[in-house]
Amino acid sequence: MDITEIMAMLPHRYPFLMIDRVLELSPGERVVALKNVSINEPQFTGHFPAQPVMPGVLVVEAIAQACGVMAMSAHPDMRTKQVFLLGLDGIRFRTPVRPGDQLRIAVTKTGEKRSIWFFDADVTVEGKTVVEGKVMATVVDRPGAAS
């Protein structure tokens, strides 16, 4: 899935679109997405100028967007829906993410209860885990969308 297809699913746009490509997708089950980290991204002007590090919250946002792509791809009315992050459990930051890194974001759905989806996430750079943890999200109606 390329950036155009991703943008058709997610409402996010620059500078907050955190996924560049989807490598693998099993709708409603698993997704593997890429995020290319560039020194040109606005967060690096202040985090931190002498030693740029991608804020952990933005890596978590990339995970949430990968969850969104997977959930939206499984939903029959995806154009009228959007995904909201509900919770994070056990998120661990193992290694700093720096400009030039390519994040490989693997997210697997582990369960569903009512309208809440549960995911395991593992983010790697060159095969080494940089962030991992559990995510909860829900699919809701988009504002102004007819269901």
C-alpha cells in the first residue's frame, strides 16, 4: 500500500502522517508499515538540536496509525469511520530513534471486546526492537459522515 492509499484511509496529513508505506496487510489481523525518519521533520528543530531524537510519543502515534490502517481495511464502511486510540499498556522505549532510521511497525490484533480492539506492537530498526507494547483502539463514526 502506497502513501496515496494510506491517505485515503487515515485523516492525518503532514506533518502528522507517520506512515510512509504498508508492506503487509491482513485486514483486521496484522499490518507491517514503514516510517522513514528524516532530519527534515519539524520535531527535530527542538528535540534535540544538537542530538536529534524522535519523540517517543510520535513513535506511538505511528503505531496508532498502523492500527488504524489495519482496522479501517477490515471495516466495510471505512469511509464513514475513523479509529481512536484508547489506551497503551507496557509501552517500552528500548533505543532512541534518530534521523535516517527506518521504522518497521508490526501490529497484530490480539482480541476484540465490544467495539474495542486490542493489539500487540513491535517497532524495529534494522531488526532491533526500539519500541514495543500493547495498544487499545476503537472504530467510531467520522464527524459529518452518514452511516
